[in-house]
Amino acid sequence: MKAIAIVRPGAPEVLQLTERPDPVAGAGELLIRVTASGVNRPDVLQRKGAYPPPAGASDLPGLEVAGTIVGGDTSAMAAAGFKPGDRVCALVAGGGYAQLCVAPAGQCLPAPNGLSDVEAASLPETFFTVWSNVFDRARLQPGETLLVQGGTSGIGVTAIQLAKAAGATVIVTAGSDEKCAACVALGADHAINYRTHDFAAEVKRLTEGKGADVILDMVAGDYVAREVNCLAEDGRIVIIAVQGGVQSGFDAGLVLRRRLTITGSTLRPRPVAFKAQIARALRENVWPWIEAGRVRPVIYKTFEAADAAQAHALMESNQHVGKIVLAW
């Protein structure tokens, strides 16, 4: 099969089209002929040598794919409700930048009716992440306010739509007025340009002093102290990336007095059973929203797989609004 390999840690140009042996599905796994592969920030970190794959995972980058089932564990396939020839999308721990990919059956979902494979490939990584963190860990409820840091990222556009579909008010931050407008067009109630406004002060103003109930944080660093200052009582911060650094200082007195929760998670190293549980929740709760048109994929640009280096360069430029996808 053809695949995109990281020949050495470095700049986007280290992503090279290569030939690899076809993977073989093991117990509980399905073999997918890939037609589209999602591009995500962890892929960039892996390319730089900063995010190695978990033990036992493929060394090829790629955490989400869409395509057609061509083989695998027949009993696991049947138990998951699939058969050869079915169109699926899947979350994987690695190996997604390839023409063939194995995925645990429990981490596969049917490609939603009405979506192309490119659109379906844009779903798993961000939808699994947002559901697990915003709804499971942070317990966002209808009528609450969610603040999303980085509203135009793949995670951001997903969080906006899922939170709105669930009945929450959504505030986002973005780095330009144009990106703020894009977030509002996707359904965000308010968008704050963090380059020109103090997001913590704006959140307090927009919520009439109450603050946000949940904050989805991909920055960490010095953002955490500012987030603590604009959380509502019993508010929850969920940290899912540390683009602003791993060291944070904040007012612990506020945490005590306002009963705040600061938590975080990473998804890639979690066991298959944990991810399968998220897949079941998505299929039950979110797939109907997608098929009804209430939630939709946001594809910024599609590249031929051989041009993966260009896709990574675009992601690192932070110019995109939504997802970047490779097509095979």
C-alpha cells in the first residue's frame, strides 16, 4: 500500500509518500480501505518528534480515516453491526495516513447518511474529543455557557455545533475579526478577538458577571489563571492541549470559594473500551444531529495524500477554519 511516513522529525517536508506492507487486522479489528484521512494537530506534534505513538500503534501518522470495510475479525464486525463493503469512519491510534488501515471495531462508526468520505473522515478525532471532554468530563448542560478557546480549529468548530445542538450558549475566542465572524456563522452566540480584547473581561461582561460554566482550553499556560477568573460558581475547565505551555499559576482561593474544577485528558493512549463507549454515545446522540443537518462537517481544504506536507504547513499557519483532509 501507499502511505505517508515521517522519515525523520522535522518540518512538513519530512512527510514522504512511501510503500508499506499491507496491515493485517487482528482480533477485534477491521481492515479499512481508506479514501480520506483527517489531519490533526497531534499529527504535527508527532511529525516534530514531540508526540510518539502509543506502544503497539503504527508509526505512521493519522488519527482518523473514512473508507470501506474490506476485511477483519468477522465476529467483531458482526457484533458491531458491520459487514464488508460498509462505509465507515474510524478513530485510530496511528496509521491513518495510508491506503489501508486497521481500526478496533468499537472505534468505527457508520459514515453518516448524506456525507462524502472526505466529510466523514473529518469527524472522529474532534467529535470523540469534544464529546468526551465537554459532555462526559465537564458535564455541559442545556442552558449553561461554554467558552471555547480557539473557535476556528477543528475542535472549535465541532464544539460550537455540538454545544449549540445540546442547548448551550457558546462563546468562542479567535485571532481575527474574520475568524470571529466565521464562528458566529457556525452558530456561536459571541466571538471574542483575543488579540484586541481581554477574553476574561469579555466573558464576564457577556454573562452579566456570572461567568462561563465550562471552558474548553487548548492553550493552558497563563490562560488558566484568566479562565479561573471568568468561571461561574461550580464552573469546570477542561484542558486538552498545552499550546501555551505546561506551567500555570492561578488563584487557588477562587477555586475554593467558587467550587471550581480544573481537569484535563488525552484521548490517544486511552484503552479501546473507553473509546468504544464514546463511539456508542456519538452514534446514539450526535449521528442523528448530523443526519438531520443540525451539525455538519466544516472542511477548509482537501489535499491529495501525496501533498501531506502542504496540509501540515497550512495547519501550522493557523489560517484554516475547520478541518483539513487528505484524499487518497
